[in-house]
Amino acid sequence: MPQQVRGVVARAKGAPVEVVPIVIPDPGPGEVVVAIAACGVCHTDLHYREGGINDEFPFLLGHEAAGVVESVGAGVDSVAVGDFVVLNWRAVCGQCRACKRGRPQYCFDTHNATQKMTLEDGTELTPALGIGAFADKTLVHAGQCTKVDPSADPAVVGLLGCGVMAGLGAAVNTGGVTRGDSVAVIGCGGVGDAAIMGARLAGANKIIAVDRDPRKLEWATDLGATHTINGAEVDAVEAIQELTGGFGADVVIDAVGRPETWKQAFYARDLAGTVVLVGVPTPEMTLEMPLIDFFSRGGSLKSSWYGDCLPERDFPMLVDLYQQGRLPLEKFVTERIALDQVEKAFETMHRGEVLRSVVVL
């Protein structure tokens, strides 16, 4: 039977979110109902509320989540009732040209649940990134559930579902950071700090954090940065070059996603170095640069989508490292809040006062 639970819904562009009753259908073929234990408050949820993703209101927000499988639909054998899972928005199809070429991290046809969750009056909800986890329970495709160690803290490991994986993967998977490398990260919010943590995990020798907020630079240092640069006080490109013998960093990660920060990343890398764009630009942003600079500097210019991760490969490994005390993911959890505090958490996040607020259910 369909269930009525609580969920955080954005009804209109820019309007405050509301906690309202929503209806969760029984899982159909390939679908799973997950009882949510915790869900992080991500900038992407705010983008949905502001109409920055699309205009398919009302939205059921939330996507950085962990919980327990409550029920499964026909044909589901990858997870079972009682499994502790981290949710992901890359349920690969296995059939598209990327999957068939052995590059499932670029899957062009990822899966979501077929059925719709609704408001009480039957109005269909659009779940954020196909998940919608600011709710007591949510309906997702079975491929969006990745089993991990059930003893892990849901408020911590749920963050792998988006921001932490995006940043860490940008360094390790996309940027290919390895031992002895020099790395610079521009923008030290949650994603940038996760990139710093990933660079440290990979054995980078020098990790340079760049931001305009002294508080964020302190967070970056706590998470593994060896040097910090306040971009409001000095020229970031010159400062990075000075810290790397005048050459520039081997890998520079732009976790902001603006033309000016991407240019900084481009000119702050060493010859034949790598630039990784993981910050998300808006559609109207454009870039104008001399083409000769692209030719003469060589190297790689990459974009990182979800940290080029494979959830089934990466989530369990990272949870194990966290459980072993080798990956301090708990440092990303600034505060634990209730479901009715999401709107306040958006305000706190917008002011840059937290790495992550996490809804605990």
C-alpha cells in the first residue's frame, strides 16, 4: 500500500521550502523504498529551489543521503530489505555506448525510479537528482542504492552521495593526483575541501588551498592543505607559482566554476599540467582566451562530473577508509538538524558558515 510520510518540498521558484505530507508508492519493478537516516544539505538543493536546474516544480529536495532498504520491487536482487545503503544519482545502464566501451562513469542513460512520488492531492513531485531524500522515506531505482558497512554513521557517509564524492573524485579519479604531486584547489567549500582531502589521500606532496574567506582556509588546513592563499589579498596565480618553484602546480582544481577562477586554474598549472573543473558554471557564463595559450601550455583540461565516480567501486572503499580512521569524513559535518530546519540551513550555507548541515531522521 502507498505510504504517507513527511517531505521537504519547494513549490515555487524562490519560495521557502515546506515540510508537507507526501505519498510514496509501493516499489515497482527495479525500484526500492529506502527509509532515510540522514541527508546533507547541498548547494544543488538550493539551486533547485531557486529554479536554477529546471522549472519542474514542485520539487522534493535532498539527495546526499544514507538509509535502510525497506522494500524492493520485482526483479531487484542487488539489494535486500534491511541493507544499509548510500544513495547515488549515477545508476549506470550498462547498455549505452559509454558503458559498452568500459567507461560507465560517463553513462549517458542513468536510471531513476519510474513511478512518481506525489503530494496528497496527487500532484507529481520531481525528486532532486532523482532521489528526493529530505523525507522519512523515498522511492529510487535499485541501481541508486550502494551497500556499505552498516556500522558507519549515516550522517557522515551519506555525504558521499554528492559533494564529498564530487570533490574527492575530482582529485583522485579525474585529476589523477598521485604521490609527490603539487595540487592547488581554488574554492574551499565542501567540494573544494573534499578535493583537498582526496589529494592528501593520494599522496600529494604540496596541497595549496585558495579562497577569499579566512574561515574556509582554516577548514582547508584542517582537511589536509599544506599551504593557504587568500585570493582577496594576493594574486592567486603568482602565489601558486611562487609556492611551486615558479612553475605552477601539477594539478589545479577549480571548485568554484566561474570564468575568472577557471582562468586562474589554467595559468596556475605547470606546463603540461592538468586543470579540473568541478565547480558548476551557470549557462550564461562564457570564456575568452588566446588560443595560442591552449596550444603552447599543453596538458589536460578536464571537467569532473560527480567526481567521475563509480558508486559500487568507490563508496564501499571510502567508507572502509573512514571506518579505519584514514579518511576523516566526519569533519565535513558541521551541524545535525531536523527536517523542518532545511530552510534555515540554506541561509547558513549561503553565508558560508558551514561545510555541511545534515538532516538526521
